[in-house]
Amino acid sequence: MPKTVIVGLSGGVDSSLVACLLKEKGYHVIGVSMSIYDKDIPALKAAGNACYGSEEKKDIKDIHLFGEKIGIETYVFDCSEDYKRLVLSYFKEAYLQGITPNPCVKCNAVMKFGLLQQKALEAGIHFDYFATGHYARIEEENGRYILKRGIDIKKDQTYFLYRLTQNQLAHTLFPLGDLTKEEVRTLAKNRNLDTYDKPDSQDFYAGDYNDLLQIPPKKGKIMHVNGTILGYHQGYWNYTIGQRKGLGISYTEPLFVLELDAHHNIVWVGSATDAQKQDALVSDLNWIAVSKLTGPLSVQAKQRSTAIPQPALIVPEGDKVHVHFEKPQKSITPGQSMVFYDNDIVLGGGIIEKDMY
């Protein structure tokens, strides 16, 4: 009796190829996907090369057509209310607190690797594994499931997966972890998949975040760290830590957003030197390669999805971790994830609570 795998289909090349590869290996493959678009939010942009938007109907149609083409069942579950409750509300609340959320990390943890599988079970679909098109690898070592970076470092997606539990990793397959993006597109083209040249998703939403936040403008000050008022803004939530362009002010040197004061509606800015920090406090931790951190540990720490992991020392402080980088880092951003690596191995990670010193 072949093992049953449900494949999270997005309508893109990666998940499509995963379904084909697993079917070719003899698995009983079933395609599953989520409908997450909230039709009650007005004026949303088309998804384009983003996950969230009004073009979702086309992706769903493509998923069903793909299933017919390769001979697998496909199911799409309405998760729009859950997405609104679990992801969009988190997104809005974070910005209102003056921190920068990471909706893709949240979506992976609670939606793709949580709710989607639950919906499949509720629909009577019994499966042995859940597979996705993420560029990552899973290996078992000494009875523990280890998450490793994908071979294609440029496409590695472990930063978005560090919150997975041991149980989730035990029942997950990442067939693309040993492939490069170029190899994936070639394999898809060889199988006559229409998605072989489809652009990758770049963000969770392609439009102005105010479309989702739906917050009325509120005038506030843009202040230099020296105490000078440089201008005014229409809401601190329109800015992110580290932002340089689009500040709407002029100065003798480039300025960066350093802090968002939600209570006083102030956007604090300063120089590139002011934006450099060497320490951070990280909370809401999830460990993968280790059960917990018992003492100081030298790691490579990655503080945003596009960053290159940097040498750092992490030290436990109760249920949090103090991160000390070897060299100052630009714009350590509260609300973003900090992921810890030992070369290719994901040790774990958490949410940046604040920068320090």
C-alpha cells in the first residue's frame, strides 16, 4: 500500500513539481490548498507575484487544472476567516504597536503546517506526510528531526520555517531541498508543466500595506535623535525600522528610521552609525536541533529573511536569549524573526523583542 502525501499547492512551479516528483516515486499524492483572500477588504491589488490578493481565483483554477493534468485529486479549503484572525490581525496589531511583523513566518507555522492539514483531516483525507515546495532539508539525527538549509542558498527558506515542531518535521517532506531553482524549472519544463517559467512570489502582499491595515491617517513628528523636528508624517505604521527611502524629509546625510514610538506617534531617525546595533533580546523561542539552550553558544544569526547569517554569541536569559553579534548590525528590528544556525543546521529562533545598547 503506497504512502499518502498531501502536497500544499500554490499554483506555482515549486509545489507543482513536488507533486509530480512524489507521484513518480510511487506515493499516493493529493493536492491541497487554501483560499485566504478576504473579499470584504476593498481595493486590494492583484496578487501578482505575491501570496495574498484578488488573483487568488486564477491560482485556484490553475491548481485544479494541474491536478487533472497529472491525475491527482485536488482540494481547496476556505481558510479566509482563519487567515484574517490568525495572520491579518497579527499583522495589523504588530504595526499598531510600532513593531514590524513577519506574516510569512506566521502563515507557515499556523496556516500551512497547521490549519491546512487540520482541514484535510476534517475532510476525511488520511495521509502519512505533508509536502511543500520549500527549499529546505530534513534529516533525522539521534532521534531528533533536524532542519537544514536548502542546497540553493539563494533560495533557502529555512528562515520562514524555524517555528516547526518536531512532530511537524517528522511528517513533512521537502523534495526540492537538494535542487537549485534552475534545476527545478528545467525539471518542470521537461514535464510540460505550465508553471515552469512562472515568477516566484516575492512577498505576502504586492500593494500598499495600508490597504490591509485600514487605519485612518494621524499626523505625527519625524524627529532626529538629536531632538530636532525634521518633518511630519501621517502615521508611524507607514514606516519600518531601517527604512531610508520615502521618509519625506531632507537632511545633510542619509537618514534611517531608528524607532517607532507608537504611544506618541513619533518616527525617530538618525544616521547610518546610529542604526548600527550589536546586541538584541530575542523571545518566543522555538528550538529544533536542541531541546533548549543551556548555556552560551556561538552561532550564525540571521535577523531578516534577506540577510546573510552573521557570527554571534547567544546567551540564555530565562526564557529569552541575549544575542551579541561579533560586528554591529544595521537596523535590528523588533517584531522580526532572528534565526540561529550552525552552518547548514537550523538550531532554532525567536522574535526580536528589542535591540540593546
